[in-house]
Amino acid sequence: MGRKLKEFAEGKLSRGIAEFEDTEVEAVRYFRADNRVEIALHNAGPISFNCYNELRARIHDWTHSAVSIEINCDHDGISNAELKHYLMISASVHLSIR
């Protein structure tokens, strides 16, 4: 079993974000040459974009690195509106998606 995100970094990353209460940390990788952090998480289901973005910002503030987050879920169930939100933000950040 992975370590719970709420225990990771003494709980500073998930504090106040209820959707991450039972999320497990599967892997953390740091790429020094790129100053980049990759974190793989496991959750029962998808999380909202706002919670994802808040976590990404907290990890960035904590590490001062570029952040990639992969969330593996036991089941899907994201709404069309939430999917659209993810895609719109991704397209605005990654111009090559347009």
C-alpha cells in the first residue's frame, strides 16, 4: 500500500482538500536536471480540476519545480463539465493542444 497523501510532507500538501483524504502516493520522482517533480497518486475516483490545480500549486510552492501529477482511479465518473474544464485549462497552458 502506498503512503497516504495526507501523511506525505507532514500533511502540508493535502490539508484542507477533502478529496485527497484517502489518496495514496504511489510514486514520487525528482528530475534534478529538469527541476521537475512527477508524482503518481491513487484515488477511488476522479477529483475536481480545482482540487487538482490546488495540489499542483502546493507541490510547486513546496519544491519550486515544474510538477506533473498522474492520478490513477479505481473508477471513472467525471462529468462532462469537469472534463471540459480540464481540457480548456490544458489547452490554454499547452498551446500545442489547440
